[in-house]
Amino acid sequence: MTTYYAHSVPGLDPSRWHLLKDHLEATGRLAAQFAAAFGAAELGRAGGLLHDVGKYSDPMQQRLRGAPVAVDHSTAGAQEAVRLYGDAFGRILAYVIAGHHAGLPDFGSRADEGSLAARLAKLIPDYSAYRNEVGALLPAAFRGKLPVKANPLAPGFSLQFFIRMLFSCLVDADFLDTEAAVTPEQAAVRKAGASLPELRDRLETYMQAVFGSTERTPINRWRAEILAACRRAASQPPDLYTLTVPTGGGKTLSSLAFALHHAAAHGLRRVIYVIPFTSIIEQNAAVFRRAVGHENVLEHHSNFSFPAEDDESPVDYRLRLAQENWDAPIVVTTNVQFFESLFAHKPGRCRKLHNIARSVIILDEAQMIPTPYLKPCLWALHELVENYGATVVLCTATQPSIGRLLPKDVSVREIAPEPRRLYAAFRRVRVLWLGDMDDERLAQAVASHRQALCIVNTRSHAAQLYERLRGEGAYHLSARMYPAHRSEKLARIRTALASGEPCRVVSTQLVEAGVDVDFPVVYRAIAGVDSIAQAAGRCNREGRLAEGQVFVFRPEPKHLPKGWFQRTATVTGMVLRAHADLLSLEAVDAYFRLLYEFENLDEHDIIGRFEEGASQLAFPFREVGETFRIIDSALDPVVIPRDEECAALLAEARRHGPSLHLSRRLQRFVVQVYPHELAELRRLGAVEWVAEQYTVLRDLSLYDDDVGLRLPDLQWTPESFVI
């Protein structure tokens, strides 16, 4: 009798290899367990049992024993699913099974190599021996409807989302069972951390310790009321919520309190905190770790690095593994990672998706979802709430007007207590319109204050304005400075502000994103109302003054580039003419309503592509996965080796070669440049190639301690308006 194997293990006798029957049964059990979170356990089980039946072919078994033969083993399960379950349930499973290695395919046509249509018609080696080992374990048939309520405006969108979630269950189950058989020592490390009720109690203890002795100022009393409202709202059922809290209202910990209380009350599985900027992520993740323990917070984004392997603790090792599938109590991640995964086709990006089901998802600064993808992103959030037991909270000081973008029967619940009263209570600034300001007048205005912050829209404008102010108490911040350098500058700025020293800062809008600074006066180049509100949050932040002043101005035309900045500035101008208070809830609502009328909210027709072939279950998974890119500008990292830590990391790379850990740790010393800028740096011999992986600035004269990387003079490019 033939023995069939799923995986060979180098160095082990074949008698100890991973048996195929064991692998299919275990993967089926795990996939069923994962899919049970959204009512699809039997489909998950069938996918797990069928995904590797192609390994029952003789060529595949020969390959496992070392024969140099190419075998497509995943097509067999796809074909068998259609044979067993027909063109509806069978095709759903066929997508999932066919893509479990290479990624979800487009349905395409028989002429499209690699498409599902072509693979279902493909001639493949006999795999029928599977029936003797696992055939009896398969469901006889699937009857009734799928366990999802279809979006009435786009049923195809709901169906493709379900297929991707089922795909996630299979690829994670397949990986975990293979890991358990092949590298059991690694599998043994995985565990999910503390329970959410335990984390809720830890958070409450932490907040009592930290805030129990807080000064009872009016602002702090309102922060306490916001926190109490979040606790009260936690008992409400899973749904789509908004948390509309003014800047400085303490929404970070209040929203976490809602999430943990809500999850504990309703048996939800984890909290996922989604943030647009890595600077805020690092800050918030540090707060969460202090509150509930390092071992319970997974930080997943490009700038985060775990310790080098030699120094890695068991907790860090477990969290590093949890990056693969988000099996952690609290996950802190980016808009890019979260939303691109929801539309991805690759197994690595999709593997985590089933763990989003029955989670609390907090979207911090929700207005930052990019408008070209806003509608598909909102519809994906609606799917998670409607069909996957999730709660979503859109958390921001400038709540976008989203109601008309969702199906008509969708309701949105507000958590904050009386937002209008909140905004009146937190009013710490007055916004004044200055009109047109050239650079000379602007520099004079900023210099007239002992402490002031000026925020402009472009790097080039920030650098030019700083040159006019350069001297005692003048500081510059932009993305032309590497993150560690910016952190150092911010520490000096905070010290100067606290001690009353002269402090005049010129910055791009990166300072608006969760950077805790408090100026008496802020100047802001005209931009979107949400950006102006964020700038206002850096003014009189703690309410120490009777009233802070925020001056909005229109810069010289060369500093207001075409495209997004110009469109948002135009809409803000329209709101200014109709609303005396630019930061009122009415003005914010008017801004987003007008903006959304101007913008294409599904610029790449993501929704339309899924509807086109929905009646035949013909979906373009790969095409959409390759199109959906929230950040589509190609940027190249340049390492700036000015710090001893950076130099030591590069020395390690030269000795031992590149590694994932080194790359992550070097992120703190990277400035991103456009390809044509990098080409010019190379032409000048200003950079070198280290360990065949890292582009490193060799000519450090091009990096200024005050303004960061100074690129050679080039003609006008999009770089001039990227922050």
C-alpha cells in the first residue's frame, strides 16, 4: 500500500515525514475552526480537506522524494471542488484552493494561463487515491445560502469578500499545520496572550494610577466625561460607531477603554487599532504597552523592528510570529497594511484576515482614508460589521460625512457625549484668516512671536521659510530628516517650549499627526479643514491661555501645488465663505460633503470590477490586488549614517549581509526620495551600495543638521509638494 506524504523533511527518515492524510485532516479542522467565526465552518473544513489532494498523484510523491519534476498540486483540489459541489459552492472553494500558494487568481478565460477558468480545464495527473484516505470526511453537499447578507447595492462585493475571508482561513490553517509538523519548536511558541477581560482590568488599574491624581482642570473633567461615555457605550451591540472628540480630548485611551470593555461584554476576540501615520503608531503602541503589558501588543508596520535574533526574548519571538496572522490581543497597524490586506490576493497578506472577524476595529484619524479608495474601504468596513461580527469605530476630531456612501439601511452610532457641547468646551483657539502672505511677510510675522509654529504644505517651502528665520530659537521639521533625527529635534523643541525659550518652528504637516507640542500661536498654510483642525490641536493644547491664535493664510502660488492640496484648499475657501467658525461641527461636515462631491471616491473602479462578473462568480482577484495601493508613489530609501547606532548596523550588514531585522532597525535612519532624485545622487557618486541591499548616503555634506537631506538642484518635480 502506498504511503502518501504532504511534506518531506530534510535529514529525517521518510517514515517520519508529514503524512498527507494527517495534514489534510488537521488543516480541515483548523480551517473549520477559523471559518466558524463567520458561520462557514463546513466550507472551511472542505477547503482544508481538498487543498492538497493533488499530492496524491505519483509525480508529486516522486518530487517529494527528490525527483526533478514540476507538479501543479493545487489545481486538483479546485477541480474536485467543482466536481463535488457544482458551479456555486464548488467555484467558491476552487478559488480558495487554487490560490493557496500563488494567490487568489482572476477567473479570466481558458486562454489566460494561470486563470481559474484555465486551471479548471487543465489536464492534471491522477489524484483519485485521496478518496480512500479522506474522501469519506468531506461534506456530501452544501445546501441553502451562504452565511453572508449581500450588500444590496453590490452583491458581488460581498461575495468576493467572503471568498477572500475563506481563503484566509485555509492559508493560515495550512501554514500552521505545516509548521507544527516541520518546525514544532516554532509552533510551540505561538499563543495569543492574555484574555481581553484581563486586559480591560489591567487598563482600568493603569488609568486609575495615572489619572487618579490628575489636576481637576475643566479640560481634564471633560476628558473624564469622554472616558465615561466610552465605558457606557461599550455595552451596546457590535455595530458601526463614530467617536467624534476634539483634538486633546484623550481619545487614544478612551477609545481603547471602549474597545476592551466592548470586546469583553460581547465575547469579541481582539482589538485592532488602525492609524494613518507611523509616528502616531509608535506613540500609541508605547502607551498601550505601558497600560496592558508589552506581551499583549503587536505593532505591525514598516518602521517597527523586533530585537536582533540573538537578543530576542521569548515574548518578542512570539510577537514576531504573530505578525504573520495577527493572533494577538491588541494589534496596532497602519491604514496601508489594514486596507491593502482587505483587497489583497497573496496568501501572505490575506493570512491575517480571518482574525479580523469578531474584532473591535478602531480607525484613528478616520478622515485620512485616501479619497480615491474611500468608497471600497468603507464598504469593506461595512462587510466586517454586517457579516463578520466586528465592531468598527471611526475616531477623529474631524468626522467625515460617510452616511451617504453606505447602503441606506446602515446606521452609525455616536459614542461621544453631546459632541457640540464637547467642541464648545474644548475651544481653546480662535482661527483667523490672513489672506495672501508672501514669504517675507510670513517670516516677519512668525519672527514677531517668541514661540510660534508655522505649518506649510511642501518640503521646499518649509526649507525656504526656515532659511529666512534661521538663528536663535529657529527649528525645522520635515520628512527630509530621518525619523531618529526628527525625534531628537522634537525633544529639543519641547524643552524650549517648557522653559519659555525662543522657539519658532517651521514644519510640514507631519507635525500635525499626533505630535504632542503646545504653542501659543500657529500659522497654517491653507489646506483641508481637517488639516487646519489638526494644526489647531498644536495650539494652546492644555488650555493654559485664555485663547490661542491660529492664523490661516494663502501662500505664494508656487507653494500651493496643483492636485490634492489645491483641491482641498479650494473647498476650504468655500467653507470659509459660509462659516464664521472653521472648526465647528457644521463647517467640518460641509467641508467633507463638498470634498466628496468633487472627488472620485472609487477612482480605480474597485467595486465595479467585482460586480461585472458577479453573476458567474467571475472575479478579478489578482487584478484588484495589484491595483489597490494606498501609497502608489515609488519612493526609494536612503540610509543616513550620521549616528553611531546606524554606523554599527551598517557595519553588521557589511560583515554578515542584510537581514529583515537589520532592515527594520535601519528604518529610523532612512529618508525616502524619488527615483529620479536617487538617480542624480548616484550620478554624483553621493551614495554607495552596502551589502547589496542598502543605499547609503556617502557624501554627508548633503545632509544638513537643520533641514535634513539637501538634494542637488533639480527641475520642479512632484517631490516639491510631498511632505
